[in-house]
Amino acid sequence: MTRQLLVPVDDSAPARAALEYALERFPDDELVVVHAVDELEAGYAGEPSADADGATDLDVFEDATRLAEDRGRRVETRVLEGQAADAILDHVIETGADEIVMGSEGRSGVSRMLLGSVAEKVARQSPVPVTIVPSGR
């Protein structure tokens, strides 16, 4: 039985490591690569936002698709709206994904305490298993 794995990505090394890990470790499972766009942050940071159909020209999807194709795999891509952790958790519940494979943010100390960690929040609140992959795996 094929499982559906959710792989959140951005342009970070830990996100790329997580996708590489998922591609290698789960060759028979369906990979859904997602990127969360918070409209407030996107407008402020100049990041592209999704249109009504969820389509966008995000480079992270091009990179993810190319990485998968280089390994003879295909990935589905989806844009999620909202703050990353909440959007990921909502999507898991809505779609019935079986597992999340994501990169660590690599924050430490005061920065992590003040800003929080998307990976940490997802791991604490997820209804499905979460694998957190460090960038230097």
C-alpha cells in the first residue's frame, strides 16, 4: 500500500536534505512537496503568492521537481496558505497524509526561544509521525 508523505520545503539546506532523505528512504511512497506562503509575510518580503488555483512559480518547486527527476521519481507540489506550521498541520489533517518528512530549521539558543521552530511545533502537534532531518545528515 502506497503511503502519502508530506515534505515541506523552502530554500534552506535542511529542507533540501529532508527531500533527498524522503526520495532515498521511501522509494515506493507518494511524495507531496508543499510550501507555505503567509500572505502577510509574502507581501512584506516580496515573496510570490499563490493565485486562486494555488499555482505559483516558486523556485523551490522547480528545484524539488528536478531533484526528484534526477532520481527517477515524481513529486506532486502544492502551495499552502498561512503560517508554515499551522498550514502544514491543517494540510495533513485535510488530506490524510501518512507522515511528514521535514528539515530542521537549525536555529539554536535565543533565536529559537524567541521565534520558535516550525519543525518543533509540527512534531509536537502532528497527528502523524514526523521525521526531522538535519541538513548535515
